[in-house]
Amino acid sequence: MNAIFKSFVLAFSKYSISPKAHLKKNEEESAQYILLFVPLIGFIIGGLIFICSEGWPYLCNYALLPAVVCVILPIIVSGGRHLEGFIKTVDALSAHKTREEKMEILADSHGGYFAIIVCLSYYLLDIGIWSEMPIDGIPILAIGFVMSRALFGLSILTLNHAKESKCVHYIPESSVTRMIEIIILGALAMVGAYFMVFFNASVGLACVVGALITFIYYWLVTQKHFGGITEDSAGFFLQLCEIIIPLAALLAYKKWW
């Protein structure tokens, strides 16, 4: 139970706006269940968005303000942790350099101008997508924040890691414990997919397919450019997944397939 609690504290410390926990090095290494609690942060984000959506018809005459709230809430709750990885990965992928030089870019805390342009474009597009979203699509997208983080954890547990990857510390040494975590996160993703389809079959299916395609793309890109995943590239995947899911939902609603 002590290791589980440490993992819970570390998960919220690393991947949310909550204050950073001061854990000793040996305690951090024992926090082997951290990935199990990352979807809980997605549950909080989705819950807040769903609660806000209940008041929009009474408070807002236009869709722009609710869309901005939906886009900003995940950044605030997550503390921008995954956004940092997204910017670094975009910066590295846009550089026509060797794998070693790309890994150096990932390690650099400074973002290039192209990554900043992509980031701004990302959020403008995201706001546009959310502003066009029907109100009955909000529950489906709220579940998407849980699914994206479940897939985030699954990627760290199942995909090959780059030599410089630091997220290998979150993989349990015991193969049995690792398999249990994979089963739990896989079950969370499948339950999320079920409820997405339950709320709206065509829209939910589109979101699930979009998330899976994003996962495959992320795996192929990281293998080609970095020789495996890193914590930053995992953040890149999560951010990408969280714009593909609403985009897929909107396309399904508009029947633009």
C-alpha cells in the first residue's frame, strides 16, 4: 500500500498542476504504479469539462467561450506537462538531423520557432473544433481524456524505449506486475471505448479509430526518428490524441467521412 500511495502522489506531482512532491531518489524508484493513476487525471479533466458544459446553454450565447474553456482546462489541470513534450518532439521531428542530434533537441529546454508555430496552430485548430462540437458530444470527448492517458501508460509499458528514455523508471521490475498494469490500463481503454460507442455508436467508433491510428502513427514515428519512445514523445502522443479524438467526433457528426 505504501508503494501505491507513493505512485499516486508522484503521478499527480508529475502530470498535474498539484505541488511537486519531494520524494527521495529511492522512493521515486519504488513508485512503480505511477502509470495507473495518470488516467485519473484525465477523469478529473473530463469531469470538469462535463460539469461546465451543463451550464453553457444558460450562460453563453456563442460557442467560442466554451470552446476556449475546453481547450484551456486540460492545460491548467495537467500543468502543461505533456505540452512541453509535444513542443520538444515537434522541434526534434522538424530538424533534418541525425538521431543523436534529435535526441539532443529533446533534451534541450528551449523550443524552436517552428515548434512554437505548430503549438499555436494546434490550439487555434483545437478551439475551432470544440466551437463546432454539438453539446451531446461532450460526454464522449470527456471520456477521451481518460482513454488518451490510458494509451499513454500502455505505450510506456509496451513499446520500445530509446536509449536515453527516462520513463523506463516507471516500468515495474517484476514482469507479473508489469502485465497486471498493462491489463488494467488496457481494460480502462476498452471501457472508455465502450462508453464512447454507447453514447453514440458512429461518433464513438470514429473517436476510437482515431485514437488507435494516432497510437500506431506515434509508434512508427518514434521508432524511425528516435529509436524508441521517450517521456517527451509520449507527451507528444497524448497531445496529438487529444486533438484527433474531437476532430474524429466532429467529422462523424458532420458526416464528412
